Amino acid sequence: MSRALLRRIEPATGGIYVRGFPWQKKTVEQVGISSLAANVLCKRHNSQLSGLDGEALRLVDLIERWHSREPGVFAGTVCGEKIERYLLKVLCGALAARSACAQGARIISGIPDRWTDLLFGDSPFPAGWGLYLNAHVGDRWDNDPRTYSVAPVLLNAEPAGLCAVLRGFRLVLLMADPGPNPEGAVDSGRIRHPKCIEANHPHGQVSIRFLW
């Protein structure tokens, strides 16, 4: 995840505690944000993608507003395409830094040129690829775990996407045909390019609209 997002998460979760990295000696460790940084982009390319970080922050702010249980109805809008590309940026960054792992083993994989074109907006996502919401109407979000997580989705032992759980809000980025349903990443309730999510709590509602 980007430094900006980690800075936003830190006060909301009481610190940065990590698990699942191949370099960890303990199951769960508290770390500083700087130790999670990996310089995998040059200054020019980092600047080109900085707008994606800002859009991810807007989405996180809306999710945190729902968890804060503020009274009233609040509606916000995010650009779905930028969220899609932000998750691709996280996936590519993890692979480039070799910090992604599956079942305790480090994933060693290159980044396809096609992914790079999609990341920088040079070409559109193929049919069936991209952002999915893995949820059903009436699903209950858990307000207790203050956790954010990302994990690679694999197909035939190769990276084929990313699963991001933002305090119970589950987004899946698929970089392959969804037909095979890599590792059960998405279920029958999957929604590609969701238009709106309305989350209710005892005192009100938060509406998150995705523009495509």
C-alpha cells in the first residue's frame, strides 16, 4: 500500500501491525511506515500515479466514516477506474519488491508488459478483467477488526490479481479471465465495476458511488 494510505490507516487502527510478509520473524509485528516502503518507481512514473493514491484515500475515508457510526446520511464518489489501477499498482509494487507470498513462500514473478500498459492507462482493461465487489445485498460487515489487508490471487501458481480487504470491505482485482475463478477469489455474487454501495448502521447510512 502507498505511504499516504498507511499514514491514513495508522491512527484509525492504533498502529501498523503486519503479518504475512516473507521477511517476518514473528507472526505479527509492529513496524514503522518507512520499513514498508519499497522504491520501485522512478520520480516521473511515481508522479504519474500519485493521483491513484488520492482516490484510494477517498475510498478509505468513506469506509472509515461508516465505521465511525456518525449520525445521518453521507454520500461520496470515487473514480472506479482509478481504484482499479491503484490495486494494480499495489500488486505490481509487491511483485517488484518481492514482498508478496503465498502459503509462506515468496512469490518470484515478473510483471507482464500488458499490466504496465493498463497501470499507466495506455490501454483499457480487457473484458472480464478489473475490479470486482465480492458481496451480496444484506451482507453484514464486521465493525470489530481494524484491519486492512492485500493478498495476491493465484492461477496455476502465477499471480492473477489481488484481493484487498478494507475493514471488511472486500474488493478483488482480476488480471485474468474470471471464468476459472482463481482460488475462489470471487463467488457467485461477484459484481464487476460496481456502481454504488450503500452501507447502513444504527444511526444512518454511507453511500459510496463508483464512477466509470
